[in-house]
Amino acid sequence: MKNLPRLAFFAVALLDLLGSALANNTLVFSTKPLLMPLLAVWLFTSSRQSEHSFLRKALLGALLFSMLGDVLLMFSSPLFFLLGLGDFLLAHVLYISAFSSITSFKNGFLSQKPWWATPFVAFPVCLLIFLWKGIPEGMKVPVAAYACVISVMALSVVNLKEKIADSAFWALLAGAMLFLISDSSLAVAKFGQPFDGERLVIMGTYIGGQFLLVLGVLRVMKQDLLGWEKDLKDLKD
């Protein structure tokens, strides 16, 4: 019963990816809005004993805004695209706040080794230069702002290196990278050059990225819970 939300997420994710591969809009429209709520239920039921109250609430908020973004981006209107972009921007702000609550930029890994930030700064700049002419005038500023925010989200994960368990860090980093690839693929398909299998690539990396971000946070919470249980045992002994 404990694993039911995660199993349900996997089942719905497979159906959604099948819908993307077959370009079956009916299947996509019936599964995509369920993905983030199922992840949220998994996170909620698996972290009840955690003392990371803000981390938990920020992640649940990020998943809520991601769900809203998922729904809005299913429609082709430029207005819905901008609204969806806004929801995902808020989701990333919450992710940044969540990861920074574990370790701030001032005290984290990047304060000791700032050169690790180089690829995460260079990548969005290069992507925007590549896509700039294809981005409509009214969307240039929102798209540029979004590219900056998602890069900061990835940096907030890199900043956790050596501050949390390796199993949690690598899950979070893989999740952030997949999310970055998903959004970059969406931008290329929309403002640059559409490519074969774009829907499958965008959704596959997005689903994997969100799952790994939640998995990584649950590992952080589990690590702290185990530490708390060990301290309690030591006191009893």
C-alpha cells in the first residue's frame, strides 16, 4: 500500500509516454494532468516523519505549479504557453528555495569551487543565442528569464555536493539535468527546429527529471530520519 502512489505514477507515466509516441492527444490529455499529483501523493505519504517541514512544503508547491504548467502547455495558444511558462518558473523558484534550505549558496559547495557553475551559466546563454531570432518579440524576456531561473535551480543542486549523501545528490543532479534537457528540447522544438520524436524526448526527460528530484529529496529526508533514530538509540544506550 505504501508503494501504491509510486506504482500508479509509473503506470500513468508509461501511458503518457505511449500517447506521446503515438501522437494520441486523447491519451496524453487524460494522463498528463495526473503525473505531478501522483508524485505529490508519493512525497506526502513517504515523508510524514521528516523534520524538513519547509523542504517538504516547497516540493509539494513545486509539484502543484508543475501540474498547472502541464495542463496549460497542452493548449497551443501563445497566452497559455506564457501562463504555463509562468507556472514552471514559480515551480523552479520553489525548487531553488527548497534546495537552498538544505545548504545556502553562501555556505555550499559552489562557494568553495565556483568553477563548477561555468557550464550551467554558459549553456543557457548559448541556447538563447541560438534560438533568439526564432523567439517572438513578446516572449523574448519571459523565455530568457525562465532560462536563467532553471539554470539557478540546477546550480542549487550542484551546491549540495558534499553536503548531503551521495545517493541523494546524484539523484537530484540527474533530475535537474533531465529537467534542463526537457525544457531545452521544448524550446528548440518551439522556437528553433522541430525534430522527430520531440514529444517523446520532452516528456521522457521531464517525467524522469521530476521523479528523480522527488526521489533525491526523499533520500535527504530519510538520511536525516536515520540520523535522528541513531541519536535516539545512543541516548537510550
